[in-house]
Amino acid sequence: MKKMNIKNLKNGPGNLVVITLVGLGVLMLLAQFIENTHFNKKLSYSEFVKKVELDQISSLTVTGNEVQGIVTEKSPTGKEIRTHFATVVPHNAKLWNSLLKDHKVDVTGAYPSADFGIWNILLLAMLGSTIMLVWFFFKQARGANGSNGNNIFSISKSKAKLFNPAQIKVTFDSVAGAKEAKEELYDVVDYLKNPEKYKRLGAKLTRGVLLVGEPGNGKTLLAKAVAGEANCPFFSVSGSDFIEVFVGVGAGRVRDLFAQARKNAPSIIFIDEIDAVGRQRGSGQGGGHDEREQTLNQLLTEMDGFDTGTGIPASVIVIAATNRADVLDKALLRPGRFDRRVEIPFPDLVSREEILRVHAQDVKMDTTINFNHLARCTPGFSGADLANLINEAAINASKHNQDKVYLKDIDEARDKMMLGKEMKTRTFTDEERKITAYHEAGHTLVRLLLHEECDPLHKVTIVPRGRALGVTHFLPERDKHSMSKVEMVGDIMAALGGRAAEELVFNKLATGASSDFARATEIAQQMVRFYGMSKTLGLVAYTPQGPYGYSEETARLIDHEIRSIMQECYDKVLVLLADNKDKLYKLAEMLLEKETLYADEIYELLDIPARASFRLQ
Ligand code: ADP
Ligand code: ZN
């Protein structure tokens, strides 16, 4: 996770630069304004003389040979217009004195002063703000750096956030599921709690644990829970925090971080996104990889150097997180460094239920909510997604002024998360609605009729959300790691059921089925290329990267096989739906009426024996 350093933004010299620039801009505008409006109208000497003769000038000020004053004219409407003027009097102007006397002009003399124009003021302002800027910058640097004389600026200080034991509220109990990960980390906790126990026997313990998994599945949470369990300080930093444009800065930060951690030992350093610093060296990834390599080398040195120096090994454990373990430099994974690797997978059914329960604790929930069913409805959700689901549901409930969260709120939140925002504004023609109803009814009916081959039904809806016109929801009975051929064919047929129903009922083809086809094709090609489930290609895995690759001829055969699987499935679906046309019509018409149908309503309507029904509302 990337965090912005807010404190730096507020006080940093960056802001000062902005303020100064804006200030200068305003000054310049002001200067122009003054020059345009306030400065005098320039008159030629003869114009000036004429105006004196017309008695339009009653007083003036003379500075050297420059004359300034006010001209008072009458506009055609009889209004008096007063204008400041200035003019320069030629040295030998004769008319000067007598003319002014004749027309009773009041003359004032003034000493010529240094020409202190607006541009000079501006220059001074610029100089001043530059000095201020430099001064602030130095003050900042010194202030943040304390008395540490080694560093010129604060950038060599680690950006790690320190959590003291008293601040850490999470323990292993806060982490739902993740059983294996917790078991692995219990050792680490024990070591941090009783380092002597291990040191006594000279046991060499892991110093580094690598948590590998997709974002949002609780890597940060787990690492913090280790600190919570062991009751020790927790330094949290992101790999990208080490990276700066200046060479040597990252290494400096690593050194500083480890020094702090040692001082606070036993302690934990958590490095999120370690791949930002830990990529394979010499891979030349992007510019400035010199800096990154230096940083990485420093990290390796620090991890090796835990035991040296004081003679007493410092109990500092480094936990790093990544979802790209494959790009890490091998040196990082050597014994004594990150030699323990813990996978943090997406939560399975049981874990999802637990995670939902953990997060539901903070929210007022309807007591009849069945968390097992909720978990079934959320395959592929990460821990963070599940936390978000509960939160969104609570927001929905608050919006509706309810005093607790009901299942419908969760359902609404889930649909929104899965399919994008519910679109209330977009309207559909009756024709479109009808086609969608038959399309979804087709998907649903195929699944119901194929019974054994497909996941049980959850609900069907033709309420449009996001880009999907309608949706048929099914609940996998278990998290699938493998599928049988029957199941795969069942999935293809169900995906094609939408289009087949359209063809049967309306006898024309619409474009709404493209994602269905994409899904069906994907499954078919997996059958052919990876699982040896085709008729002619035999038991070979055809991957372009595989040991054999494949020829163009084979590619043609693969295409052919995929097409024939698809066609065969489609033909079967057409027959299946034609044989059950009455059910198709019943279902579609009911959908048009109610928009959303739940599994048990459908079983009842079609008189199909219910199979594990999961009514959500
Ligand atoms: P990662 O570091 O893997 O990206 P986080 O630890 O930051 O994931 O998880 C984000 C949030 O998701 C956590 O703060 C927590 O609310 C929720 N979460 C993730 N996994 C779990 C879990 N196993 N149990 C409870 N909450 C979880
Ligand atoms: Zn469809």
C-alpha cells in the first residue's frame, strides 16, 4: 500500500515554492493594474499648452522639467471629467511662465527623487521571497534531521511508521481464517516473546518471513497481528518508500530503519511491496536501478548483520509482503534472509464466513442472517472485499434509516461490488426487457435442467446493473480447484442457454451474448488444450510455452475442436430448451413481472425439485 506523507506536504518546502510563485503572480498583476490605471496620461507639450489656454488646468506640480497635474474637461453631456496628466517641458519653452500666470495656474515645485518604480518593488519582493525560501528549506531539513550530523537532509531517514505495542490492537484473533499462515507465524511470535529460550541453545532462527499473496488478503493485518501477539514494536514501511531519485538515499533509509528496530528490539519490521526494492538485480528495470540495487544490497547486509556488533543477537524479525515473489532477487530468499515463505491465498468458503463474522461484529446485524450462505455468494472476494461488503451494507442500511443491517442490504452491496453501480436512470424498451428476460431464463433453465452438472441456483434478475443487462447467480457448492468434463460441458451449455433461448423465441440474434460466448469459448479451449478432453487431439497439453510448442497445423486442429465442442453444446441446448419451452415461457414471463426471482420461487414455479436452495431475501 502506498501512503502519502501528509506531514511533509503540509510543512515541506514544496508548499513554500507554490506560495511564493502565487505571491509573485499577484504582485505582477497588481503592478500592471497600477501602471494602467493610476499612472498619468502623457500629454505633448503643445497639448498641455492648449489645455492651459482653455483653462482646463488649474494647478500643477513641477519636478525638474516634468509637469504633472489634473485636466478638468467637460464631456458632451456636461459632466466633468478629471484626468491625471504628465508632460515634459522643453528647455527653451518660452510661453511657460507668462502663460501659467495669465491663466492663473497654481504651480508647486518638487524635488526630484530617486525613481523608485513599481518594478523595483517587485524585484525586492522576489529577492525577499527567495531568501525566505532558502531559509525555510534549511530550517526544515535541520529540524527533521535532529542532531544527526551524518545526513545533510532528512531524506536519508527511514519513512517507516512506528507502532508501539500499546497502539497495536490486532492479534491473531483479528485475522479470520488464514489458519496455516497463523500456524507458521506462531513460531515467530514465540521467538520474539522468549528470545533467550532460543539463543541458549544456539538455535538459528528465521529472521525473515515472506508473505506472498494478492492484495487485500490480510498480509499487513497478519504481520501486525504478530507484533500484537508478541507485544513488541512494529515498524511499517513500503518498499517504494526506499526509492528516491538520489543514489544512496534508499540505502541510508534501510540503515536507519534497522538501527531504529535494533534499538527497540525485540521488534518487527514490516516491508510491504518488497518487490519495489527486491527485484532481481541487473534486470535493468526502468531508470535509476543503481539506486535500487544499492538499496537492496543494504537490505541484504542488514539482514545478515543482525547478530554482529553487540555480540547479543538483536531479536528483530523482518516480515515482507509481495504478490510478485517470482521477480524477487534470489539473494533475498537465501537461508538467514527471507527463508520462510507463507502463502496468503484468497479466503476459501470457511474463511470467508469467518472473515464476514469478524467484520459483522462491529455492525448491528439482523440476527437471522446466515453467514454460511453469504460466504457462498462471495467466491473470489478478498478479505478486504468482504470487509468492504459489510461496510457498504451498513451504509445502505443507514441510508434507509434502518436500525440494523438486513440481508437485502448485503445483497445490494454485493451486486454493486460485483457488477458496478446499479443503474436507475437508464431505461430500456419493452422489447429489450423481454429479450433479456428470455435470455436469462434460458441460462437459468439450462442450469436447472442439467442439475447435476451445474452449481445450484441462487437468484435470477433482469434489473440492469453496470454493463450486464441481467444476471443469473449460482452458488458454487465448494471452491472449485478442479472440474470434471461433465461440469465443464454443463458450464458451456449454461453459458449458451441465453442465446439459444433468444433464437428459439424470437428467431433473431442480438448482441447481448458476447460475454457468454467468450466464457464458453474459454472453457472449451481449456478442455482442448490443457485437459485432453477433445476427440482428435489426444492427451497433450498444448501451451505455446510448453516443452513442444505446437505447429500451425495443430493450431488449426485446436480451433476446429473448440468450434465443434461449442456447436455440439449449442445444438444440445437448443433441443433441451425446445423440449421445455413451457418452462422457459413461464420463467421468462414471471421474470418480466417480478424482475428478480430467488431459487425457491423458481423451483416452485417450475415444479422442479429444489436442490439446496439459498434464498437471500
Ligand atoms: P494486504 O496487506 O494483503 O494487501 P491487508 O492486510 O491490508 O491486505 O487487508 C486489508 C483489510 O482487509 C484488512 O484491514 C481487514 O480489514 C481485511 N482483511 C483481510 N484479510 C482479513 C482476514 N483474514 N480477517 C479479517 N479481515 C481481513
Ligand atoms: Zn447471458
